Amino acid sequence: MSRLLPAKFLVIALLLGAIAYMSAYTVQSGNVAVERTLGKVNHTEQGQGLNFKAPLLTTRQEFSAKEIAIDIDDLKPKAADNLSLRDLDVSVYYRVPPERVSELVVKYAASAIRGPGGVWLPAYGLVVREARAAIYEKVSEIDSLQLHKQRELLQNEVLKELQGRLERSDSGDIFITRVVVRALNTDPSIEAAIREAVEAEKRLEAKQVQVEIAKKDAEIEIERAKGIAEANSIINKSLTAEYLQHEINKALHEFAENEGSVVVIPANMQGFDLILDTNSLQRSANRQ
């Protein structure tokens, strides 16, 4: 009899240890646990650290309440000009508030997937489906030739569209934190068209610079012509009849002093009095 008592105590201790083991569990930082008792979900999420549950009757799943990344690869949406992209890779980041995880577990049980380390990702499938739809819709609003330049715009538009879709179905349950276009490859023919468009744009910029230079040159010539015109105007105003008479007299006087020279006096010099050096003229006549 005395030998049976230690064995009973050992069995009881093992049972208590097993019950304690099945009752206690820990939740990692940034995660929450959702408990089910006899199939009924407890909508009070269990936070990080040590937690206890009813053994055998209650099960638990640990869900991530951190930012979750979804990589959506090899998409081939059509752009606004009806040309399909060769490859589009997008990463979507989302998070679920810790206090809303259990509601999503009930509503979208099939959408949760098991992630790294055995932690479940809530509403993962739902976000993937809505993200694909949002990406296809927003790509269809931009021409294929502009997508490379409009990558940031595309990211912002997809984020807004996706958040709007989720708000309409599950307001306050899922938040899209970021959308990143990792790769955007168009059809080779489109790539060639893009290069041609870039080259044409560069040529246009060069032509515009040449036009601006020509405009400046024209402005300089106009200013130079204005200056010449103003100078001529000043000269014309200074050419009075008295001044011209003075200059003619000086010229004729110099011709008269040049002995043996022939002086040609224009026949149409009406209105001008000629002042000649008569002494020079007399000396010239005597020599003859």
C-alpha cells in the first residue's frame, strides 16, 4: 500500500503538469492570440506575454498585428492606350488593429494564411484580391508611355483606391500603409517608343534654346539699328545749309591751292555761294 502512494502522487503530478502545459502559452511582441472555446471565438484578443486558457476545450491562434508585406508579381495590366505591360511587380503593406483581428478571423476565416514562424496573417487573401483589382484599375488610367514617369503617382493612386475598397467593406479593420512599385517593364516596342519620345523631347528642348538665342540676337540687332537710326537722326539735324556751305567752301579752297589740278564744280549746286581764292587762280593763268 505504501508503495502505491508515491506512484499515485507521480501520476497526479504528471497530470497537473500536462494541464498546466496545455493551459499556458505565450504571445510574441507585436502579435495577438485569438481563442476558440468549443468552436466559439472569443473577441477579446490576448496580448503579448504569458496567457492561460482552458485545457482541451480552448484552442488559440497567434496572429500578426504588425505591418504585413504582400508581394504581387508578374502582373500584366493594360494601360490607358490599351497596351499591356510585360511585367509589373508591386508590394503592398497593410496592418490590422489588434482589437479588430478576431472580427476579421470570423468574417474572413479562409483569407488568413500561416506566415513565417507559424504566425497567421489576418485577411491576407482579401487584401491580395482587392490590391490586384486596384492596380489593374489605376494602371488603365495612365498611358503606357507615361507610366515610367508616373510611378509615384501610380503608387499613391493604388493606395487610395485600395484603402477605399477596404473601407467600403470593412471600415476601420484594415489599413494600407504603403504601396511600392518594384518593377515596371513595358513591351519592347513600347520601350523603343519611350526612348524615341525622350530623344524627341531633348531635340525639342534644344530647338527651344536655339529659338531663344535667335530672339535675343534679333533684339540685339533691333537695338543696334535703333542706335544707328538715332545717330543718323542727330547727324541729319546737324547738317544745316550754313554747315554744308562751309564744308563746300573748304573743299573748293583746297582744290584751288593744288596748282595744276583740275577742279570739277557740279552744275547742280544751286543755292550755294562759291568762295574762290582769286590770287591762286590768277597765278595759274599767268603760268599758262
